[in-house]
Amino acid sequence: MTTYETIIYQAADGVATITLNRPDVHNAMNEALRRDMLRCFEALAIDETVRVIVVTGAGSKAFSAGADIREFTAPQVPTLFREHRRRLDFRGAMERCWQPIIAAIGGYCFGGGLELALACDIRIASADSRLGLTEIDLAIIPGGGGTQRLPRLIGRGKALEMIVTGARIPAAEALALGIVERVVPTDRLHAEAQALARTIADKAPVALRYAKESVVKGLELPLADGLRLEADLSTLLRTTDDRLEGARAFLEKRKPKWAGT
Ligand code: COA
């Protein structure tokens, strides 16, 4: 199994868990962590054995406090910074993953940390977590997708309010806004995230892949094109062995055994 400097990677029974592992700095993201995340997600995008991914932070205090601010004081040539950022765009690599990605958010989730969570598909937060796009307080704006993904999730007004105030909102408010799908007791966070991952990993792999593709790609399309995509993918699923197995297992009152074909 691949080892990394700044993240812990574990995979078993179709579920991969990525743990940001810089707890001394609330899992702030430095260059080494961006590189590790890029490598990890690039590998997962072509991994057929992992069917669900969970992303979380080490320690009890933070999912991630965002970009490592200590790197902000180094002089930066804008053209090089832009190229560099593009090469280390791990969130772009996340977009290429066919597997559903779950963010298990415990504690602080700020700046690039929230942008990481927004690049995931499903977000579960612990009751004590706080979330915000806090970049404005450092005289910058979110650069990891926050100004694009947040308004698409919760609408223009509330997203812009969060971005221009840098508000650090509690989990319950994030739930009401639709930034997270679930809030769970703090001591249940990892168990709940793993249980959800297990539920998903047990589904037929091809249906899982097409379900994500239809929703994620469909959101980028006009409705008529999205409906066409859904029709095509659901028609393709009529051709799989697993579709027959699903129907037979139901009729024979037993658990299905998916072949993945
Ligand atoms: N980058 C680098 N280091 C960070 C960091 C970040 N984003 N966030 C926290 N740290 C470091 C602190 O400097 C501190 O290091 P030290 O022990 O060497 O002094 C350590 O992590 C613990 O943080 P501290 O601030 O002492 O903990 P706290 O519990 O009082 O507060 C936060 C935690 C997350 C509320 C606070 O650290 C914070 O606001 N961080 C910045 C968040 C942010 O704006 N992120 C967006 C960046 S674009």
C-alpha cells in the first residue's frame, strides 16, 4: 500500500479512507499535502477495487484549517504561482474520481479545508464543527473552487455573504443551509461516515458509477441534455449481469452477489 508524508491512506473492502495528518497545525494544507492528495486521488481515479472514498482529518480538533498560512509569506511570482497551483490541483483530480467521496468533518473546517469538503460529494459534520470560507480575512479570496462550488450548492446570496464576511458558522447552520447533508454527535462522526461508506460500497459497482456520473455530469448540462445522459446510462445498465442478479436475488429472497459486470 502506498505511503504518504502528510496523509494516511487506508483501504479495505472497497472503502478507502484518506486522513489529513498534520494535527499540530489543524491539518493545514502545505505543498507536501497538496502533492500527496494529488497522487492519492490520481491513483484512486483508476482504482477499480475502491468503490467509496472517505476524507477526514487527524485529531479531534480539525478537518482542516485551510491553506498553510506560513507559506503565504514566501515571495510569489504570479505566473509561477498560477502554474504551480494548476499542477497541484488535487481537487481537479477528485473530479475525475468515479467513486462517491464522503467528507467526514470534525472541528474546524476553514478556507481550503471547506473547499476540500465542497469538492467531495456528501458531507457529514460533527456537532462541534465550524465551517467557513475565511480567506477574506487574509485579503485573498477562495482559490480552490470555493467561489464556484458554494454558490452552486447554496445559492448566490448566502454564498457571497459567507465569502465576504469570512463567517465561521456552526454545523447546525451549515446543515440548514445545505452545506452539509448530516450533523452527527461528535463521538459518532467516524463511525457514521464509515457506515455510510459501507452501505454505498455494497451496491452494484456499475450502477454506483453511473449514478454519480448522471448526477455530477448532469448538473453541468441543460435539463434536456441531462435527461438524455440519464436515459443513456440507465439503458446501458439494462445490459449488465448485475441487473439480472439484482432481480433474481430479490425474487429468491436472498442477498445479491455483484459481479461488477
Ligand atoms: N496555516 C498554518 N498554521 C495554522 C493554520 C493555518 N491555516 N491554522 C492553524 N495553524 C497553526 C497555528 O499557527 C498554531 O501553530 P503554533 O502552535 O505553532 O502556534 C497551531 O496551528 C494551532 O492553532 P491555534 O490558532 O493556536 O489554535 P486555536 O484552537 O486557538 O484556533 C483556528 C484554531 C483554526 C480557529 C485558528 O488557528 C485559525 O483561525 N486558523 C486560520 C484559519 C484560516 O483562516 N484558514 C484559511 C487560510 S486561507
